[in-house]
Amino acid sequence: MTNDKPYRIHALELGPMSNRIYLIEDSASGTAAVVDPAWEVEEITDLARARRLQITHILLTHTHQDHVNGLERLRTQAPDARVHLLRAEAALWSDCPADAHLHQDGDLIPLGDTTIRVLHTPGHTPGSACYHLGDDLISGDTLFVFGCGRCDLKGGDPAVMFHTLARLRQTLPGDTLIHPGHDYGVKPQSTLEEQAEGNPFMQFDDVAAFTRYRMHDHDQIRDMPYGPVRLR
């Protein structure tokens, strides 16, 4: 099978919380972006080396420790890589690198022939981001396979999450492939259409009902340490 996209997305599942770390490879330039560097950083750099890629960008979906605990180690091995995150997230992060590139919703990040669009998707944290390229969405702890990020940690807001999920459902094509920040579902990735039809958190028209379900209905759902839910 040929790949007619200008990029490839490579996934690594690392750490004790089933984190999904992504390496976006731009085929023409041989450059790459790492999304949410954490845990076994050497596996990330080994993959880049095996693919003969230069890591030029580091994209953060949010700044919980399980998504950024490898950032400084990666930067020592890729010192020229630029760190990217939402301005709203940086405002709450005491360890934000002084040289980070701070974004707002809709900004574009060029990676060789690949263009990555930054989406501000708050709810899990005030500055959570998803990264949209082609027909792929790297969704961090915003949207999981049949789940969504928890909203009871500092800065979380279920009402905001309700509107974020509605926006994704209404504005992105159904064949968009979701690449979540953890593998807590029945499979590691899914289409937006499949999530719109079967994800319980995308079935609500009423924000109050969504909030009750997300925050209180523990007979039907259970929270994992930094994010999603798994239906019992």
C-alpha cells in the first residue's frame, strides 16, 4: 500500500499509564515532530535515528507530568527542536521553557511539506491542544477511543469539555482518524465518525447532563490517573 500523504505518524506506547507518544515524519524533508515526549525518551530518539530523521519540533498537547516528563531529556538530544504549546497552557505552567513558541487556536506549524494546525481544545486543562494534519487528529487527553479526558483536576472544566467535543464533532470530517494520548480504549485509534456514534461523551445535547455524567456517574464509568474513562 502506498502512502500518498506527505507525512507518516509513528506511535510509541510508553510508560506505566499507556501513554501514546507520536513521531510525525515529514517524508520530503526528513524532519520530524515529537508529540508529548515522556517516559522512555531513548525509544523516541532511537526511532528517529532508525528513520534518519532530524527532530525539529516538539508539540505539547498539555503539560501534565505524564506527557512532559521527558521534555528536557529530549531537548538535550535535539537541542535545536522548537517547543510548541498553547499560550493558555503556558500561562499556568511554571516550567514552561522561555524559548517556547506559544500558539493560539488556528495557528499553523510547518514541518517540511506538512502543515500542522493547532486546535485549542480546553476542558481537560485550560490550554489543551489537538494537532490536526491531513485527515489525522492527535488528540492528547481531550478525546479518547470511547472516552474523554477527566475534568476534575486543576483547571479542568466539564462544561468547557462539552463544548470542545461538540466543536470537534461538528467541524471535522467523520473520516478523521483520532490518535489519543493514551491507549485506554478497545483499540488504539478510531475515526471521529465512530466516536460520534458510539462514544458516550459525544451523545449529549445538554451541558448539565454531560457534566453530571462526566463528574458523578461513577457507577457507569471509572477514571484513570490522568484522563480517560473506560466503560465497564
